[in-house]
Amino acid sequence: MKKLAVLIVLSLAVMFLSAYAVSAAPASDFDFVRFAKEKVLTDFHPTAKPAKAVAEYTEAPFEREPGITRAKVHMYYSGWLRKHEMLVEMDLNKSDRSIKVAVLNDSNGMNLLGNSIFKENQWISLASIGWN
């Protein structure tokens, strides 16, 4: 009886993990972390060095609705006087290859002054900013 219970638990765990891997697979073709460092960070902070910035997912990519993938990326970067951090939420529209970026938190506060590419609640074509 114990062996049967262990087998059931293990098979359920395998099914859950494989279902999770399948649901995460469609989002893996776009590198949100690299995009955040190279495009988003430099748009809001032109003097920041993407090569020295550290970025990681706080929310791994998932399909928010059919055709729209969402991810949250936390970045740590150096400013002129001290280190800063920035949290961005990105939605990727796969059908027309466009992205929407929202800055949720920025310890530098410079994002309040504006930027040149990513405006609030605006979809931007990836091709228009040179991202394939």
C-alpha cells in the first residue's frame, strides 16, 4: 500500500512538472532578461552599462492570454553615485512581434523624467527598435 501511494505521488509530480515545462516552453523563444538589459535599461538610463548590469526574472515568462506572454525582470545597475535597481514588466505580443514595457519600480527615479522609446501602455514593434 505504501509503495502504491509513493508511486501515485511520484507520477503526479512528474505530470505536474511536465505540464509546467510545456506551458513555459512557448515563452522561451524570447530572451526577456537580455532585452531588459540591452534595450529597456539603456532607454531609461542611457549612461548605464548593460554589460555590468545584473538581471533576473522575478516572474518567469508565462502566457497571460492567448498570444501575449508576460515576464517581470529585476535589474541591478550602477549609477554615478551608487547602485540602483529597477523592476520592469513586459508583455510580448507574438502575432505582430511587439512589446509593451511598464516600469514598476526604479530606485534611481529617472524613469519619471521620461524616455525615448518605451512609453506607458504603448505597444512598440520589435523591428522598429532593431530587435529580431
